[in-house]
Amino acid sequence: PAPTECRVQECQTAVDLWVDVSDGRVRLEALVPRQSPTIRGLVALLVEGLNGARVDDVLAMPDDILEPLGLAETLGMTRQHGTRGLVAAIKRRTRAAELPERPTFSITHSPTDLEENALESCEFHENEP
């Protein structure tokens, strides 16, 4: 299981999120249960769309990303709230990952397929200075 600090509290579905910033670029990974295909799809859209983006671009993303995508009217209020919470968590963790005094972590496992829950074996190691 993922560490509890990885859980996105605003999501009703269990969404675990890892954010790293390296050379001004954001790297995201997420784990969402198979039993939640709609949320898995939304999370995958955000992860794929934002992976490798500049920090400024991630922070400038609209808080209500569903509106410009034309999905706000399609999804229920619970999913809209969860998606706004996920965007807020991505921005919050991106800001935190930028701070120079925080320990830096490298992701040693880079899954490309959310379908296989590849992050279950993900390991994080504190980088040496």
C-alpha cells in the first residue's frame, strides 16, 4: 500500500498521488483502484497531460479543469469536487516539491500503464546531496 501522505483526501475514491519536480519539470504518478474506471480515466488524463510540464504551467492550470474540457456538465458533483481536489493536490504538491529545503526524492519505478497497478511496487529513495 502507498504511504498515507500520498492519498488525495478530497477524493472519495482512493487516489494516491506522487509529485516530483526535476529541472523545472513536473513528474506525476498516480494509483487508482480498478473498480473506479471513470476516476482512473480522469486521473490518467491529468497525469499524462501534465507529465513533463513546466512548474509554472502546472500552477497556472485552471482549478476547475473540467469546464474547459467540456466535462463539467457530464460528471456529477462528487466527481467534480474530487477532480478539483486532485488539481489542488497536484498544485500544492508541486509547490512543495519546488522548495529547496525539502529532501528530494527520486522515483525508481516509472510505470507507463495504470491498468496494472504498477505503483504497488514503487520505491522512493532520498537523494544524496
